[in-house]
Amino acid sequence: MTTSLPPAIDAEECVIDLGSGDQMLCYQDARGEGCPVVLLHSMNAAPSAAEVKPLFEAFRASRPVLAPDLPGFGRSTRRDRPYTPAFYAQAIGQLVDTVA
């Protein structure tokens, strides 16, 4: 995990182990009721969960909400590996499986 950056959102943090040394940091607030909302940041030069902070704050009182720093971004691990669409699909799938 990359810890030199400050937290993007003031919320509980969890770490999802993606295997092969990859970990994804996820901010969460489970106080709300109903189906969880998963908020994903963009895929540009320097994104993080900070991009979705306004939505996180809006939903956190009424619904369970999660906002990951996708692998390679924010405070999640960034290894020397190919970051392909398939890799991100797998990581997001693991996040959804963890929530379910």
C-alpha cells in the first residue's frame, strides 16, 4: 500500500487483496440501508477516490457506500506490471464480490 498520500476520504479504510502482491485500498461507510453504492474514479493521469468524494458524502447517510483507489492509483499498490482493462475488470469484480 502507498501510505505517503493523505486519505482521499474521511472514512473507514479496508484493503482488498487482489493476489500476486496487488492490493486495493477502499474507503467505506456501511451505516446506510439497502444496496451498496460503489463509486469508481476516472482513469486519467492522477485520479483517486478523491474524485468521487462529493458523491460519497451525499450517499453515506442513506446507503452503504464504497470508493476504491483502483490498483495503480491513489493509495493502492502500484507495481511494475501491465494495467490492462481485463486486470481492472477483475479487480472491480473482486470488490463487488467482497461487498456481496
